[in-house]
Amino acid sequence: MSSIMFEDITSLSPDEQARFLNGPALQPPAGISSNFDHPPNGTIPSQVALAIFLILTTVSLCGRIYVRFSTRQLFIGDYLLIVIYATNTVSFAYCYRIFSSPGALVHQWDVRMSAITPYLWNLLIASTTHTFSITFTKVVILLEWIRIFAPRGTRNLVFWASHSLIWINIMFCICILVAYNLACTPYRYLWDKFISGNCNRFTTSTDNLLISAVNLITDILAFLIPQKMIWKLQMPTSRKTAASATFAAGILAITAASLRLVMTIISSHSRDFTYNESSVILCSLAESTCAFLVVCIPVLPKAIKNAKASKTISAMHSWVHIDKPRGLRRRSINNIWPRSRHSQSKSSGGQASMEDKEYRIYPSPLLRGESSVDLSMYEHLGSGILRTTHFEAREDYYPNVTHTGYPRQYGLNGIV
């Protein structure tokens, strides 16, 4: 930023302070005039991108939590993701405030000096919450690698590499947040550059460069850790490729982190801070969104499958009335109970023959001599088994007795 922003204006008169605060935050280049009311900007596209990032984060998290709750397989990473999402939402909210005023991709000479203090305050909160969320999102990713590729009791490369990277991320996050918040004296000087103070302990440009570089390195390492285990799995090459493609969002996270590092370097060598910082913010939000997708994408197909199954069941219930079948009382009992293949034969008089009656299966009330059965008592049961019937077959053999009850007769050729 311009060096004038670091001057103490408390000694100026109220009129001089008013003129100073209503002036540009940076002297415009030769031949260019400041435009405070309608400056060239990229506010609308940036806000749309922010909304897309937030929607993707929300949908992916909801899909993961839905699957975990439905399968009753909640892990510590799921609870941690909820906290991270809340923190990440705070970061999105303050980035939205920055994109609203003074706007996204607005040159600093088109920004009034009075807008710099709230701008730096919003940037402080957004940076702090983003550092926390992106760090612990990667912690959750690494915990997933341990759970999937290093079951309990296993001490392989994934286990040790993931644990090492987890603690590196956590310790780095703590050190950065402490150093950043203790950089300036007094503390208010972090966002209010119009009071007497200094930031000799730590410079903002060094902080941003260090965070961007470490984020890029840890993103690459987190992406590479499971790849060796994936390609060692005993499955066809096509399925290995599909499994590896599940982590394609990690490539997008690496790309976003690389762009953030580039834009941070450009911003540290430019006086047009508000313009370049907008690009850094967009890259940071893209990185955190991709990190969410990395940890949530593997469970999203199951969430979609469960949702489709629920819709199919609901549609079947709406078309098929299982609870109270229509016309159940009006049906003949002979049509309800199944017959064997012998039951189709009829006598010439239209009545079932004796053979038919012997092979037909009747419900127990008919066997007791009742002519009809009231099935209303079974309607409240819905689908399922309405009754069970126990059959006991017994066969007696009398060698000297025929089916007519008379003794067998023996002739010259045998039994007659």
C-alpha cells in the first residue's frame, strides 16, 4: 500500500482528517482519475464464484453427513467437518463483505481512504478463519487416508506419512495465527493504519507468502500419500484409474494453491493492494472448496443412490396400495389360495371333482366346515404373512388291503 497509509493522522485537524479520508487510498497513475462511485470492477463475477463455492461446499458436506448418519458410521472427521464448515462460512461471509465494499478487483486509487480500515478488518477475520478451516480440512483428509488405507493396528507408509503431515499442519497453523496476531504494536494497528504503531515483529507480505507456499506443499503431499496404495490394490487397471480419479478434486486444490502463491507474490510487489488481493481471496476460497470436495466426493455416489432409492419406494407406495388391497373382501376364497396343477380339472357337472378337492389347499376355517371367511381381520396387517398352515402327512401301508377296502386277489399272473 501507499506509505501515506502508515502515517498517524490523529494530530490533524478534523477538516484535514476529513479531506484525507475522502481522498484516494493510492495516488492514481498519470493520466488516470479516481472513480469512487462507479469504478471498473469484477464484483458480480466474484460474488457468483463465491456463491458457487459455498453451494458446492454445503452440498458435499450434507451428502457426506447424510450417508454417515444413515449408515451410523460417524467418525471424528465428520464432527470436525461440521466445525470447519461453520468456520469456513464465517470466512465466506467476510469475503462477501469485501467484495461488496469496496468491491472485487477494484484498483486502490478508486477506493477512498476511509474504506481501508474496514477493508483490513474484514480481511483479518477472513484470513484467520480461512487459515483454520483449510488446515483442519486437510487434517480430516489425512484422517480419512489413515482410516481407509491403514486399518487399526497397521503401521504402513500411509499411517506414518499422514500422522506426520497432520501434526505439521496443526503446528504450522498455530504458529502462523500466533505470529500474525502478535505482529503489530498495538494490536489495533493490524487493521487501523491511521494510528501510531508498527509491525516490526512480522510483516504481512512474509506471512502471506509463507502460508501460500506451505499450503501448496501440503496439498501436493496429501494428494500423493494414497496414490501408491490405490495402485497396489488387486483390481483391473480401469477400476484403479476410476479410484484414482475420485481424488481428482485434489488436483484442482493444488492448482488453486499454485495460483494463490503466484498472486501472493504479485501482490507483495505491487502497490495496488486491493486489486491483487481479490485474486488471492478467490484462489483461497477455491482451494478450501476443493479440499471439501476431496473429503466428501467418495461418499456422494452412495448419497445419490440412497436418495434415488427413497424416491422409488415413495413412488411405489403412491401407486401400489399395499396396506389395504382393493377388492380383498370381494374375492372368492378359491381365488386367494393357490392350487396345485391338479386343481384345474373339473367334473362334467361344473363342480370340483373328488380328485380336485383332495389336492386343493383351503384356509383352516373352511376345513372346519365354514362356507366363507371374513378377511377383514387381516386387512390391518398390511403386507406380510397373513397365516401359516402346518401340514402333517402320514402314509399307512396295508399289503393285503386295496383302496376299496377289500383284500387283494391273486391270480395266475399276479395281483388282479
